Amino acid sequence: MMRTAGRTHPNVEVIAPGIHFVQTPLVNWTVLSGDGTLTLIDAGYPSDLRRVSRVLDDVGGELTTVLITHGHSDHIGAVRGLLAEWPDAAVLASADELPNVTREVTHQVGVQDLLPSLWRPSVMAWTARAIAAGGLADVGVPDPRPIEPGREHRFSGHRVIPVLTPGHTPGHLMYWLPDHGVLVSGDGIVTGHPTSREHGPHVLASMFNHDDPVAHASMATVLDELPVEVLLPGHGPWLRLG
């Protein structure tokens, strides 16, 4: 299933039964459906709230869980707005990432980090769009809970295993869906970004990463150890690996 992108509706594609990949020009998220419930993996920028809500309404079901890959504004931006509609939904992230999700600390690229690259038109354009989308807004999420990496969980009828992949942020998680060979990789592995011409699985530019060597090592470890068939990245198109 593919829907046409618009002001309030991004592209939505069903990757496998109950796995909906949502792609926008700036950031992606994933919706799991089953058992009458919905699980959202990441939630876009603050300006994406209406888009996220509409996708959830179209898929249908009660939002019970929000799984966070990491606490950057473009991945948790709509969470507080969603909790106003679904106040009983649980927000889960790795223990190491919780301070970033609540904004007790902030591990995120800032304007000062971008200054050496602002001469590049793509970086300048992306920075303006990210700020307009709410990239500098207060997006701290109240009362998120830790989820245990490496242990199998079940969300909306799907087996989900969180995989700790630090580097992009200290507690970055990917979510492995072994029944379908699907890896929701957040920003630990992307396939594109508005600031780059690189395509295929790769790590974001070093200015975006908390620890760049660790980010590269995490990507290599995951791709070496997991039989990934389909990659659902935080940025760029989904990819079937051969």
C-alpha cells in the first residue's frame, strides 16, 4: 500500500503484514499494528504531529506504545502531542537514552556544530527546514520508561527485540522484528539524508554523531550479526538487502 504524500500525509507503505513504513522528506517513522493496538516507532518533528496522528487513524487501533530509537527532536518531536490524545500509551527507550528523551541532558547537533558546514547549500537548506519543523523546540517527554535491550518483547502482535547501538547517541536503539527480517534502524543506519549525496546503508556525517567511531562500529556489528532482509531507516528510503 502506498499513499500519496501531501501537506498532512506522507508516503505510507506496508512492508509486511502489520508493518507500516512512513517516509517524509525530513524524517521517517514506523507503525506496527495488530491485536487491535498500535505501536509507534519514533514520532517525527513537532510539526509532524498532525501527520503522525492521521497515519495512526488510517491504520486503525489504539496507540498503546511508543518505542524511541533516540532522543533527537526529529524522532520524539510529536510524542507529547500524541500523549495528549493517548495518555495511557507507554513511551519506551534504552536506559542510557532516557536523559536525552526527557531533556535532562541534550545529545543533539546544534547550530555551533553546523557552523563549519553551513557554507554548503544542502546543509544550509536542511538547517532552515529543521528549525522550521521545530528542531529547536522543547520536546522533552515526561516519564519515559526503560526497555531492556536484547530481550524479546511483543508489541501489537509482533515479536520485537531492541538492539543497543550506541554512537549516534549514547543509548541509541534499533528494533529487530525477526519474524519478518525487518530492522527499524533509526539513525544508526540510514539510506539517505538531505545534507548528503550518499545512498545505501551508511552512518550519518560525523557532525550528527555523539561518538562517530562507535556509530560505525555499531552499524558494522548489526549488519554482520543479524540476518537483515529489510532496512527501515530514520532517513532515506526503505531498502531490501540482498
